[in-house]
Amino acid sequence: MAAPILSVRDLTTVIHTEGIRFKVVRGVSFDLYPNEILGLVGESGCGKTMTALSVMGLIPAPAARVTGGKVMFRDRDLVRLSERQMREVRGDDISMIFQDPLTSLDPMFTIGHLLTEVIRRHRSISRAEAEALALQALTEVELPDPQIRMNQYPHQLSGGMRQRVMIGMALMLDPDILIADEPTTALDVTVQAQILDRLVGQQRRRDMSMLLITHDLGVVAAVADRVAVMYSGEIVEQATVEELFADPQHPYTQGLLQAVPQTRHQRGALHTIPGRVPPPQFIPPGCAFSPRCAQALVRCWEERPELVADGHRDLRCFNPQPLALV
């Protein structure tokens, strides 16, 4: 296998608020390979977005800061770069699509202005040339009437249109890596399918690597090559999509898969995981999932399991059981 284009090792992010200090990203490690789609999944509050923002150097300082680990990209540790150096990386080498395009697009400027300013920040070209590239980017993501949209403001576009603008903005400088943070959230099902299809098509056409953050396992099964399952700020299981869906081993992964409706004819109550993700201020001292786990041992409440690599799978569990026996 080729060397990873992005290698995250023991990434730790801490938040200080109201005299309390707690970790929201707890020793996260993963690799992203060239031309690969890696799905990062888990419930809301598991730390997926904070992991992405930590990689991009966009966590809200000074309340939050990365306190440990490395984020290696092209032999450079992004954690060690200055803000000025990170501005050169963002948008050009690594781009990100945020969850809510309405709050991510400045309402004071037109779509055309927002896109051309990004282009001119990274390319020494005229405004007319930048506008041509911006128009091309909107055309490639199939935004209806792109010339008209260039002169409109974000609030004048529908949710699906704004998401297409965000995708166009993220891709127009041809980055090596795209981080897509729940790119279909708050869109209706039909628009979700269109956006996802457009995003994956662009990834394949550009030979680009993608970190796809989502809580939708159906999306992961459809488009990802590998998947990392996250819980309480840490990776609990990581494998290829085929291996993970065929034989999930962490009880949290098993619970997520069981909670997915199997057919439209399914009757009775859907499977749920009891309890909820603990706030990062109150994570249990042992395994973070132990209060919700039917397989928990006494050891699980007292010791934090390490993420252990076994062949093609990484697993953080003291007592894995086959799904059929759970």
C-alpha cells in the first residue's frame, strides 16, 4: 500500500472553559491514503468535527488548543505550523466542507465575491481570471444558472444550492485532500443523493483523498473505502468497509449497525443503544462506552482499553463478541 497522504497520530485537543479543563479529542490516530475515501462515523458529540477542525487548525482558540500528537502532511506537521503557514495549506492543499453552508458563507458578500477572494488569496491572477475560475467551479458542481448565482447572496439560495457552492469553493483550487463534515445534513433525501453523487464524482475525477464525516452508515457503505468509528473523542474500531459491515467487533459499532432499519417492511421497535454519549467533562475513567455496554466486564469500568491493531482491523475493546451472540 502507498504511503498515507495524511497521517494523524495521538491527536489530543483540550478545551478550557469556566475553570474546567477537559479533552474533546483523546489520542486520535488514523491514516488517509491517496485517492481514498475514509469514513469517520459516530453519534453527535463523539468528537468527529473537533477532530477535523483540529487537523485544519480551526479550533476556537484560546478556549481550545491541540496539546499533543502530530498531523503529518507532505512531511510537515500541521500542528507545528504558524497560522500564516496554515492559511497557505487551507483551501489549496486541504479543503473543508462545513456542516451548515448558510453559517459558513459570509452573508455580507455575493457568491462570486466569496469565491474569487479565495482564488486570489492562493493564486496570483487578475480578478477577471478569478471570476472565470469561480464560474467554472459552480458549473462543475451543476449549480443552476451559475452566472446569475455569482451575483446573489447566500440567503437567496436554497440549502442544496448553498451546499453546491461550498463544494465548488472547496474543489476549485484542486486540493489533495477534502474534509467533508456531514455535507448532506439538513437537506431533503433527494438533494442529499444529488450532492453525495456530485461529491464522489468529483473525488474520483480529481484523484483526491477524502475524509467523510457522517453519522449515516448507509452513506459510508455506499461510498467509503475504509471506516473509522469514533466514540467519546477516540477511535474505537477501524477497518475496511467490507470487513466492518460483515463482522463488526466493537459493541458500539454493533449497536450502530443494528440501529439501521433493514427493510421498509420491518415491524416492531427499532434497535437502540441505551443511554447517550457522555459529555466530554464527565467521561468514565475506564472504557467510555462501558455505561452503555451489555458486554462490559469489571475491568472495562476501571481501565481504558488501547487501540490494538490486529491484521487489517484496529479495535479498542477488552471483551469483543461476535454480533450474533450479542
